[in-house]
Amino acid sequence: MTTTEANPGTSNPATPSDFDVSKIVQEDRVHGSVYTSPEIFQREMDTIFRTGWVYVAHDSEVSEPGDYLTRRIGSEPVVVSHGKDGEIRVLLNRCSHRANKLCNAEKGNASSFRCPYHGWTFSNTGSLTAVPMREGYGEAFRAVRSELGMAEAPRVDSYGGFIFASLAADGPSLTEHLGGSIAAFDRLLNLSPTGQIDLRANWMKHLHHANWKMVVENNVDGYHALFTHASVYDAIRPAKVSHIPSKTDVVVRDIGGGHSEIDYSAEYRKLDEEFIWYGRMPRAKLPKYVAALEKKYGEEKAHDSLVVGPPHTLIWPNLFLAEMNVMYVEPIGPDETVAYTTAALIPGQDELNLRTLRRSEGAMGPAGFLIADDGEIGMRNQAGLAAKDPEWLRLSRGLETDITDETGIVNSDKSAETPQRGFYRQWASVVGQEISK
């Protein structure tokens, strides 16, 4: 990114022939059109979501052959399918005949997908298996039939059960894409005696009348909590640590690659108290869970995991590890986003999981204390952008106090906009590239 002053004026900065990302994203600010322009939104679909890795599912959701989910990669509908051959594929949700959407159900178990328009049928591996009245296509059809299966994402990979797909045949590996954010996945998985989590508690869906970037960048904004969520923090303050930045040893971090986080681990280790992140739950109330964790990792590592707790980390571009919740977003349009949230459950730990479910409902449910506040703020942000002056949104808080260490760019002021600057640094590098014709 650049800090050169620029004014987009009345020109359209997203016109393919003259697109200049430096006119809309700079080191300490972003232009309002980043959130409102249909052309910029389409560039995001063509670059971020068509060329990179995007979170699509968790392997616990498609654990058996025949299991499937319908999701989106950017604006493209896909089916995440556990094929009869045991392989998990991400298939484009489109009939190869006349483009009808094959599957409308959110999830299920099926050996095949049949198009409701003309009856073409596809195996759950994506291959075309049946064509009604096929003689009408003539002999030439025999030669191309094997090529008419469902289109498939060329790359699918996973880490810790989290499945990502890329619609581009070439590019960095998933491990390269995740980079330093892998530590956040490990932090969550270290809370499980099996090293696994379960995301089958069903997803709560929230329609945000806001740009998708506003939804995800807000998740690692440490500045707004004292104001937007004032009533929540007044209620839980005795059970947690202070949310006033000057009173806690907390950092916000640009991990690199668009990944970022709010990290309380130093404060928690300083206090050396288990389950602060879980309302200071006494370990005596979860004896089975604690015993299983100590058996798996040993007392010292189990204690450390119970002290530092789960992560609060944004995984570029669409996944958020939100303590004992997981969120992913699907962009619908410049001013519309669907956020999906579910509880991160620990296999075999029913007592803990029941508590986690109730906590997730209280924070992220339809009447939840957190997501309802954030949804309203996002809607108000989008409404405010209709006022074109001033043109820019400022992201300069903490810029002069950022430091770089082995974990990324960090700031010891929780209210610093370090995560947002990192997000848009990655955004500019991806959206600013030339789009393949």
C-alpha cells in the first residue's frame, strides 16, 4: 500500500482498464467506495474469492460417505460432497446441461444429485451418470458425455478439520496461505482431548445489511467493545478481565496475509488462572473434561491450554475463530452479507458442550448480546456511507506505536487499528492485481 495522498474524484476506480488500488486504499485510510461500489465488489469476487483459498466447511459436517453441504465461494454456489469413494470434493452447484442449480437443501446425505429441470443425474463424486432420452443427442454425445460432470474446485485441502477450497488451479498451498494463523487453529484444537472439534450444532444465520469486509474486520476491532457492547461488558466484567486497554496486557496483531487477532494470552498467563475465558468456571465442575485433557497432553500443557483458552482470530478472507464459536461469512452484494455462526463443540464432552451451546446462544443467537449489536452497527455504517463527504474512513489509530516481532505487526493497545490495516494491506495486494481474461 502507499501513503501518497490521492482523491478518486468522480472517476470510477474499479474500471478494469485504469484500476489503481492506491486511489482507494492507503496505509492509514480506505475510501468509502471500497464498501459501496458494485464494480469493486465484483473485483473482489474475481480476485479474492476466485483465486485464493476460502473456508467452505468442517470435516465433522461431512464425516460419512454421501454427506453433503451447500455453500458459496464468493458469489458461486458449491456443494461440499463426501463422495462414495471417500474423497471430499467441492463441486460447482450447477447442472452441466442448462445451468440449473442442482441442490437447494443446506445439507443431507445422497448418493446422487438429480437436476429438477431435465432430469440429468450426477453421482456425489460429480460424474454424470444418467441422461433421460439420451438418444435425442445423437452419436456425438457419446464422445463428450464423460466431460459433462459437475465442475470441481481444482484444489481442496484442510487443516485441523477446517476445509478450504480454491477455484484457481495454481497458487500458494493452504499451509502457505494460513501462515502464522496456524497457531490459532492449534490453540483451539489444544482444548480438545481428541485434538478435534465438532461443528454439527447447526449454524445460526444472520443477514447483515453491510459490506462483508465491515462484518469481518469488526470482529478484530478492539476499539468498539466499550461502546457498542457496553451493557454486555458491564454485566460480565466481574467474571473476566478488564476491557480497558490500559489495564490489561493484551495485543492486537496483524499476523500477515490478511490474518489478524486480538490476543489475551499474555494477560491470562500473567494471572495464571484457568477458565477466565469461560466465565472463571471452576475446574471442579468439569472433572471428566479436565481429566481427559490432562491424560492427552499432560498436566502442564493442559493447564496452559485452560489458562490461555481459545483464539480470537480472523482467518483471511472469510473465517473467524471466535473463542468457542466459529463464524464464516458469505458476501451477497456490496451492502449485504450472511454471517454463519456455530458453537465449537469438543467430541465426547457433553457437559462442557451443553454449557458452550448456551453461551453461544447468549452471545451469537437471534437475541444474542453481541451479534445483534454488531449487526446494527454494520447497518448504520453502511447507511452512513450514503453521505459521500468525507470520502475516507480513517484507520490510523496506533499507527505510530505498531512494532514488528516474530509473530507479526503488534500493538499493545487493544484499541489500535492494526488488524484493519493488515486486512487492507492484503486486500490491496490481491484486489489490485490484474484480472485474468
